[in-house]
Amino acid sequence: MRIMGLDYGQVTVGVAISDELLLTAQGIEVIRRKDENKLRHTLQRIEALIDEYGVELIVLGYPKNMNNTIGERAEKSEQFADMLRRRTGLEVVLWDERLTTVAAHNAMIEGNVRREKRAKVVDKVAAVFILQGYLDNKNQK
């Protein structure tokens, strides 16, 4: 069994996959689209990755506001989660992703990753942080 982690953004979706032991998350790719509302290709690519890796659960980043309220981006994530459930038949867990993009940027800065490269992979790294947080929480219980 593997778990997929997704960082859903306006025009990108960062993708991470767990190892089979559900201990670690690895970044796979960033799916890009030209328009925020054009999701057909994005959903097809996610379905292909689910098949390729044998994914049985999806963890989707849930961008709550810092005061724990639900804003527009979180509502869009809820809608995307519903789409994923309908298209894949898999359970989709919404996982609090506050500050994951900041953490991803900071990790890459510490690793001396150039700004141009960071912009291309930050969503993939954020997906790793989302999925790893879920896995660590699951394994502590």
C-alpha cells in the first residue's frame, strides 16, 4: 500500500508518494495547468500516478487560515477533494498544511537551492511535507 500526498494550488499540484512501509514521503512531480479551473489533465495525471504506484489513500493539503478558520483556498481544496473521491473512489484525507510552503522554501534555501530551481519544485517539496506530517502522525499512534 502507498499513500499519495498532494499540495493543491491555483495552477499547480505538487505530488508526493509514500514508500510501501508508510515511513517516508518522496516528491514525484509538479502537475501544471494553464488555468485554475481546467482540471481534466490534472485529474487524469493523478489517476495515472495512482495506478502506477498502487495508491490506496490520498492526503490533500488543507490550507486553513492561521486562526484556524476556513478561507477561499480551503474551500477550493474541499471541492478538489470531492472531485478526487468521485473520480478515484479513494478516501481523501484533508491534512492541515499551514506553513508547509514556507518550510519547503526554508529547507531548499538551507540546501543552497537556487531561486529559479526552488520556484519549479516548491509545490513538490510542500507535498512531501504534507505527506510526511501525515505519516509521522499516523506512525506515532
